[in-house]
Amino acid sequence: MSSPDPRSVDPGDIEPIGATIAVAFTGAAIGLVGAGVSFVAVDFGVALIGVGVVVALSSPLAYVRMKRLRGG
């Protein structure tokens, strides 16, 4: 299905490793925001750091699992 917008991205065009990098980067960004927020609101900042770590570490695990399911 083609979109008239040349900048649109079809989900099939994203390679698994690219998605892994994007999710890991997002987790790292969440963790860094949490580190900054922790100076003002300690509990909220620590919670954001925890979420960022979980997101960043789950990305490579999901990639490995997907590769095994695809038989690669």
C-alpha cells in the first residue's frame, strides 16, 4: 500500500535491527530524563530511570527472540 507522502515509512520497511536501535535509544532517553528529574522529584526520577533501563534492555532480548522465531 503506497502513501502519497514520500516521507512516510511502511512498517515493513523497518529492519529488525533498526527497530531495536530505536527502542534502545528511547529507553536510554527515558533514563536520562529520569536522571534529570531525580534532582527535583527523587521518586519519580528513579521510577523513570527504572523504566528506561527495562525498555533499553528488553529491546535486544526482543530482537534475539524474534530472530529465533523467524529461524535466523
